[in-house]
Amino acid sequence: MPLITNGVFTSGSLGRNFGLTHRYMSLDLRVAKLVPLGERLRLELIAEGFNLFNRFNEAAASPFIDDVRSFNLRAGNGRYYSRPTAAFDPRQFQFGLKLNF
């Protein structure tokens, strides 16, 4: 996996599939309410929530063996987790209106 660190192009020092991350868990919810506005018009009120429990989900792990050694966290299968370098989005809410005619 190519990587640019401090302006230097490197390829890491871990083998393939060794930079483990913790499993991804997220709960998303959508609530919608239809409001009739006459014979042909309907207004839909929408509320959505993403990652409702606001759990930290790792998106990427460091490809360097030194980061694995310093993080020192072992998975159940004997492999080691690497230091997280990126994360997925935190809790977010989204609201919307939809007019059907």
C-alpha cells in the first residue's frame, strides 16, 4: 500500500492484511411522516440519524511494523491491531422535506 510520510513516498513494512482495524459498528435510523396537503399533494417530513451511539470506527490503520509494536493490542486470532490513522464520520443528523405531487 503506497503511503506518503513527511513528503517521502514509502510502501510500509507490514505484509498484506496485517494492519488490522477493529470491527465497524453503526446504528442508523430514519423516521418519516406523511402530511396530506389536499387531494394530490403530500408533504413528507424526514429525520435521519447516522452512527447514533457515536462509536469511534477506524477507517484505516498504519502500515508500519513499529506502529503495530507500539500500539501492542492483540486480536483474538493472534494477530495485532495497528495504530488507527483515519476514522469514519461521527454522529450526524439530517432533516428533509419532500413534496410529492
